[in-house]
Amino acid sequence: MGDPGRPPHSSPPALSTLTLLLLLCGHAHSQCKILRCNAEYVSSTLSLRAGASPGALRGGAGGGRGGVGSGGLCRALRSYALCTRRTARTCRGDLAFHSAVHGIEDLMIQHNCSRQGPTAPPPPRGPALPGSGPVGSSGPPAPDPCDYEGQFSRLHGRPPGFLHCASFGDPHVRSFHHHFHTCRVQGAWPLLDNDFLYVQATSSPVASGANATATRKLTIIFKNMQECIDQKVYQAEVDNLPAAFEDGSINGGDRPGGSSLSVRTANPGNHVEIRAAYIGTTIIIRQTAGQLSFSIKVAEDVARAFSAEQDLQLCVGGCPPSQRLSRSERSRRGAITIDTAKQLCKEGLPVEDAYFHSCVFDVLISGDPNFTVAAQAALEDARAFLPDLEKLHLFPTDAGVPLSSGALLAPLMSGLFVPWLCIQ
């Protein structure tokens, strides 16, 4: 997937710090050879760091031509990239691998390295770098492999990028790309399906014969990660929002990083928060008006770690076109009028953005004023989770089409049509 919301590149960290952390970061799976790639990169850049000033190193990297060692850093980065491609199949589920891949990309862009060109010769085998030996040796300690955010910041010299997705109401899905869809998606559908996390929402009609659906069940699987957690399953249903994983535990198990995954009950029976520090992820699950809502803040590397076979993810692509509610469909339940629905929603959502229109939609289609809470809570979560608050409120781009009591506006957001139910 793309890199929405990715912050601009900052100045690169000192090369010696970067390469040392590349060698030390993460504990790769036994079949994943990313640590060998890291070590070879460190070894191939030792001569560049010895006696060279930071300015000379930066000058020698440009375009892989000229400078110190005739573009030695670019040659080393191309070798590093080649090594990661060779081990990609066995490293697909390893977060240290994904972090290294994107670190290489960052450095090649920063130093204007061409992707094609000579590579560094195989490095000679030598002694381990200071600090990489056993406990008690000199040098800095290895970073905690189960602290994703801290590890990423040390490796890249900047905080990681994060993405936000949410599903709430009848349901409305806000994707990682800030697309907003109103969907029917009856039955079980994956919100997320990547190498570290699987989230499935099960929905059913809000009432007999209705096209609109609401989420009644959520299943979240935190996949086994060596050194950090055992596989854990969290399952919530309407009127059953547990304060623990399916096995009764509230953390990631007995592994060294077990505490990097935890369940916390903010409001018993109504609001649960799951924190997965080892993958830079926080999830909030709420129950309001007989339906469940889901909200997530997740590290970009984690959200991108999926194969072509895992292409159906509502958080990535939004709802499939066949599952989006058409404006031509009309349905309303109860005695609530559109003006009354707007008034109810306006109390908690003064800005007439996508959340406001979702609230009006939910109140009209369900006939339940309590549905205002779902949209309000979703906006609250988005405010806490979005790295770029300028994207908090999604507005129609076609301001020339006014809202009326006859229809809900069909806005254009990020260049894509966002379907709403047209209500008389």
C-alpha cells in the first residue's frame, strides 16, 4: 500500500549510530536472515566511518558517484537492499525486516542513491562491534525488541508514521487513506489482515428487511511474535465486551516481551483498550446503541506488511463497491425526521463533517437517538489517534451543493465518490 500521512524525511542520524542499531535491533525468526544482512551492511560501512567527517560521508553518497570511496555508502545500501530481497520470503512476518527495508529506502532517498549500480564486495568476517556481545560487554545495550516506537526512533532518527482506521454505526468505515464509506457488509468481513494482526467484523441488519447493517461481533488476533508475545485472541460481542483475551489473560503471555501487549477496561462493558507496543498499535472497542465500534492507530510498517493474497481489508481499500449503500436506496425507521436527526446530532457534533452526516444517517435508519453516541465516540478516537489533525474533519469538496431536508449530501473526498443514503 501507499504511504499516506508519512512525515517528511528528517536529517539522517550519525552513520555509526544507525549501523550499530541495525545490527542490534530486533530478534529475527530463526529462518529469517535479516540480522545477517544488517551485519554485512555494518561491516561494509566500517571503512566509510573510520576517519571520515559527517560532511564527507554525505558528500560521498550522492547518486552513488564520486566522493568518499566513490559512493561507497550507496554501494553498501544497494547490497543491503539485495540481501533483504533474497530473504524476503522467510522474513515476511518479521518486524525487524520491514523496518530495515523502509530504512534502506529512506537512506537511498536522503543520499540520492540510484537503485541500479555497483554493489559493495562481500565484507570480511571480523570481530563483533562493541556493544553487540553478551551481557557485561562494553557499549550501549541492545534496544528492547518489543518496543516498536523506541526501536524505530533509534533506527531512523525520527518517530514512526502511524495510520488510523475506524468502523462505527451502520457501519461507516474510515480507511487508512481517509476515504469514508457507508456499507452494508452483512456477515463476516476483514477490517485488517496482515502479517501481525487480523481483525474481523461480523455485521447483521439493523432491523428485519433493512439494507443497513451494524457490527455485532469483533474478533482480533494478535499473531505470535518471537521474543514478544504468544498468539492472543480477543473476541467481543454485543452485551459481552470482555476485559481479557479469550484465554483469560490480560497480557501477551510469559515471553520476555509479554507486557508489550495488554488489555485495559476504561468503562466495563462499554469501552476496552488494547495496547500492542511491540507493533506500535492501539485499538479501542466500544459498545453503543446495540452495536460495536472499532478504532485503531497502527504503525505504517505493520499496516503495510501484507501480501497480494491479503488484499481484502476494509481499513486498506474501504468497502467494496458492491457493498456500498447507494443514494437511490431509501429507508427510514420510526418517527424521527431528518430535521430532528440533525438537531440531535448537532448537539455533540457541531461541525457538519462526515461524522455529523454519519450520525444523521444512523439516527434515521435505526430510529434510535442513542446512535448519536457512536459517531461522537468515533470522532473522539480519531482526534486522539490521527497523526495529522488537519485530516480530522472530512468535508465535501463540492460546496455548491447545499444540504436539504430532501437528501444527504454525496461528498467527494480525496477525489473518490463517498456514497451516502439518500433520505426523504
